Amino acid sequence: MRRSFPLTYRIQSVRERNKYLSYVSLLLSTQDNTFHQKNEKTFTCSIKDTMKALYCQQNSAGEEIAFVFQERENLPVTRDNDVKIQVKACALSWTDIKLLSELKMKKEFLPVGREIAGVVLEVGSKVSFFQPDDEVVVHKPEKVPWVEAAGTIRDGLRAYTALHYLSHVSPGKTVLVMDGASPFGTIAIQLAQHRGAKVISTAYSLEDKQYLERLRPPVGTRQPLIARVIDVSNGKIDVAESCLEETGGLGVDIVLDAGVRLYSKEDESTLKPQLLPHKHDIITLLSVGGHWVTTEKNLQLDPPDSHCLFLKGATVSFLNDEVWNLSNVQQGKYLCILEDVMEKLSNSIFRPQLDEPVPLYEAKVSMEIVQKNQARKRQVIQF
């Protein structure tokens, strides 16, 4: 019987390794996934026998992205600084081909699927942090299911980064979470409410609105998690006006956006951008000393925008999913965040927004849905 294993990567410097970890996904595998312990000069995902993996393929700029399965044989064995993992679940996320190209890391075949949870099968002689039979994301609590662990990694990390490191959420603050029914929004709402914040959220459809209104804390009081759900699906509701009304004119302390419009509605060609707030609306609804955490990497602020932010003493931060892996200095914080996220998941502080798990042979179709931004729930492959 043939067994499937992940591929081997060899990166020649620590900086290269961290960037590679950040932007090139670990492979989808039905069996063993091996990687180097951090702080080594090289990073290796080791394999043996046969590996089957899903790859992203784009032959030329502007060409539509395709996802294909490939198999490899005769792969390296575990070495002194390797940890071999049997993958139990792997979440899928959108692949930023443009960013990979800017970082000179784009390849014809790019492996996808790095948000993994699994069991340590074997460790090299120089590895001390992990032991055989450890259940790992960092260290996975026993009562957390594999699918939930893998499906929480990215969104939990993003929500934690946005609320704790970029905006310093605390009791009594008001937090606006745009598109709260998304996987990221769902965790951000629960985490903000857990920290004692008042939460407002937007919904892109009636179904989203009903989902958000039903959200309750997993433990403790059964009061709604969200103070107000703003339905923007018909395009007639003014988000800034609604937030100012909810806060008595004081404005929102923290805004987590899901993208913003940079131009007028007439200049936007698709429906979803028209549902997003304009950047001026975000600035208007911010409180004095407020924090705007944005996912809009091409955000442009004109001098009047900057002047308004200056008068409010407000800040703008960019939520870059990969920031913790860009520098060795951040690695310790990154591991601490992952451990805290898993602990909160174990203690039912939040629950991820997951779709039904799918088998490996359906990974191609699922990844195509994710890449087109058509998945409203986190897609997880179960092995």
C-alpha cells in the first residue's frame, strides 16, 4: 500500500527560512510531515516513500491559477534537527500570488495547505521542544478536535494580533468588526467580548445578520455577543451614522475592517466592494484616540484624511497575516500567541466558523472555492 508524505524544503539562511514559512504553504499530506526545529541554519520538511500534495500553478502573469495534485518518491529521511508529524487536519487559505512574486518566491508549482494539526511521530537527536506522540499545532490540548485546531490557526492568530498587539483591546472599549460572520470576524467578536469590550458588527446578507444575532458566549452568561448588527446588504444603511448613534456620538474605539472602498460607489465594478465602507466613513466613526486596523494593503490616505486622524489622535495599523514570521525576533511572540489561541479554544472562549471537513481527494475543489473568495466558512481537509 502506498503512503503519502510531504515534500522536503532546504533554505540556506534563517531569514530565507522564515520568509518561506510565511508565504509558502506546508503540503497537504495523508501521512508524515517533517520540519526543522527553529534557529537552525536550514529548514527541512522531510519525507520518505511517496508524497502526494496539492500545488498552486500559474505559468504566466495574468493567467488563471490552477490547483493540481502531484506525487513524489525517494524523499529524505528524518535528520538530527527534524520533527516528523502525521498530519490529521489542514485548513486552506487564499494564496497571494502577487505577494509571492514581489518577494521573488514565486514558483511554477507552489504547495498549499500549511495550517496543520497532527501527531509527532519522530524527532531528531537534537530536538528538545517536541517529543513523540505530542499533539501539535504548537502543543494541542487533548480535548480540542483536530479539525478545530487546524481551522483556528490563521483566524485566531489574526484576531489575537489585531486586538491585542495592534489595538490593545480592554474592558469598556467599543469594537466594530466588519463582516462579523466571516471566519476571522467570528473569532474576533468572541475574543473582543471576552476581554470586556462592547461589539458592533456589520452583516453582508440576511443570513449573516441572523447568524450574528444568534451568537452567544460558549460559557457563562447567555446574553448576545453583539450589541448591534448593522445590515449593509441593501446598501442603504450608513455605517458611520449607525456607529455614532450606538456610541452616543463618541465613536468607535477599535475598527477591524474587512477591506474598504477607496473610491466612490460609481467607480466600483463588483457588488462586494460596494458593500464595504468608504475610508472616509471609517475615519468619521473613529473615536478620539481610536485604532483602525485594516486589511487593505493598498490603502491611500489623502492629506485631509491624515489631518482628521491627527486631530483625533487616532492610529492606522495594517494587519499583515505573516508579520510574526518575517523576523527571528518575533518567533517567540508568535509561538506564545499560538499557544494562547489553543488554550482559549480548549477553554471554549471562542469557537471557529468551520465548514464540514472534506477528504483529501476533494481538496482541489475546496481550494478553488477558497481562492475565488467564495467560501464563507473555513475549509479544512481531514485525513
